[in-house]
Amino acid sequence: MAWAPRTLQMYEVGLTAFRNFRAEYDCPDINAAANTIDVTRFIASLSLQNRAPSTISAYVSAISYWHKTLGLADPCEDFRVKKALKGGSKKPNDTELGNPLL
């Protein structure tokens, strides 16, 4: 399957952001297959950085594509990831959110 150069570039940016996120939170192997918790925390982190919902979605698509091309289970298909994506598209209210990464 061939992808447009722009799509591949966005996937690389998304995967780099995900690997950087994992390194920041001391993931033992930033290149290992991700799990649902990794992806939902990444979504929460991007949302707290006020990233656009379209950017968050594109980054998660990159994670999904990476898993599928390697023949790995796709954590992005999980119900919780889908709900986190939907929640990440909404603006947080003014109440204290706490730290969703704990």
C-alpha cells in the first residue's frame, strides 16, 4: 500500500512525538509495542499541551499504522483509546484536572 509523502511525514512526526513521550516517562524500550495505557496517556499529554484534535488523531493513526505494519496488535483499536480521542477533542473545563498521567 502506497502512502502520500505528506502522510508518511506526519506519521514520522507522530511516532517521534510518541517515542519522545515514552522516553520522558522512562519507558524501558521506547521502540517496543505500545499498550492501551501508553496510548491513552499520550493522548492526555497532547491534550494538556493544547494540541489540536486533528493533530492528536493523526499521531494516534501513526501509532496504529506502525503496529499494523509490524503485524502487532493495535492498541489504538481499544475502546478506551477511542474514548480518550473523543475526550481529547473537547476543551477542558476550568476545574482542576489533576495529573492524568499518574
